[in-house]
Amino acid sequence: MSWTDPDTSAEGVATALSNRRPLVEALADGPRSKADLEARLGVARSTVYKGLRELETVGVVRVTDEGYALTQFGRLARRKHDDYRATVERLCAVRSVLSAVPADVHLPLSFIERSQVVMPERHAPERPLTTFEAVADEADRLWTLSPVAIPRFMPDIHEDVECGDRDIEIVVEPAALDALMAGYDAFDAAVEAGLRVYESPGSLPFGLTLFDDEAVSLAAYASDGSLRGLLLCTCPDAMDWAEGVYERHRAAAAEV
């Protein structure tokens, strides 16, 4: 930055907030002296001096009797900048899920922006499935597209439809249907009890479940069948889109 011709535009402020973030965070709780900032950040005096001068130039920092402090503009700019960083971090998590969704599938932006992102972790690989089960437990109607087979869900599904507690239907790929039938001995009995199962004529682009009219989840799978992550959303746009996608795939499928 040129000190004789400082960049005080919105872009300049954003750059200063990003480049000098540790310094801004150190001032978030109140005024501090240069010496205090040097000790707290563990950096050279010249680094603190240059940072303070830059932030003062763009209006984020001012000098007070107690030391350097964020201006009112600086406090608000810091908050909004932190919100932006949090949004980008969240979108990066969504990106890893979307990378497993076919490129020609266009999700509503509201689905991407407002969804809860649940990722498998090294020490909690089943977090997405656990979250899915928790939401499913509260729903009376479950409509699901499933490119994979998860036989462990079948006993509970069987019991629910047999008791008449839930409206459940599943659209599955042919290989997934074969795996469900092989993995759950009472599969035919579950269908006779009221479970509606449809065999898709081909592959499904992702897993999709509608929970009543309240929420929708999208499960993205890697080419090896591993679960990349789960998006869970309650916004109306996502629900409308998901219902249309589900109905198209169900209409193309054959009931078992």
C-alpha cells in the first residue's frame, strides 16, 4: 500500500482487515498499547507499527489515551468481515459435497446457502448418517432416492410401515435394490406391509430424502460409494426443487 496515496476503498478496507486480522482481533476487547500488541502477537515492533498505520489509514483503528483502539467503523467492519469469512469457510465445506454431485445438476442457491453441512470425520465417519436418522425419527413421511443400499435401516422401516406409523417410499438403483433384498431377509414382508419400493432404470445422481413438508437432505457419494457429506435444508425453495426431482425419478421407476 502507498502511504501517500492510501487505498481507502471498500476493497482496500477488506484487504487491510484480511492482512491485519491478528492485529484487529487483538484490539477487539479494547484499547492496547504498541508494547502490549507486540507481546501478545509475538511479532516485531516494525510489524505492529506498519499494521497499525495501515488500519488507521483506512479508518479501522484510532489512537486514544489508553492506546490503539478500533473505531466504531472498525468494530462493525470486523464483525462483517468475520461473517464473510465464516460464510466462505462454510461454502468450502459445501464445495466438497458438491464436487460429488454431477456438474449438470443445478441446485437452488438457497439450498447451498442455507443448508446445514454434515461431513464425515476421521473419528466420526457416521456423523451424516446419525444426523439423518435423528431427523428421520421425527418425520411421518419419508420419500427417498437412494443410489446406495443401507440394510441396517430396514428393520426400523419395516416396523414403522407395519404399524402404520409412517408413509415411506424408496426409489433405488438396481444394484442397491439387489443389495437391500440380499441384506434384509424380510424385505418382501416389508413391501407387503406397506413399504413402497421403486427400481430406478439407471443410476441416481445423489441421495435425496424429503421429511414431511419440513426438510430435505441431499447425500453426495464418491465414485467408490463412500459418503462425501450431507446437506440438510428447510427452506421452501429447496423443498419445492427436491419434490420435483423426486417425483420425476419416481415416475421413471418401476414399483417392486
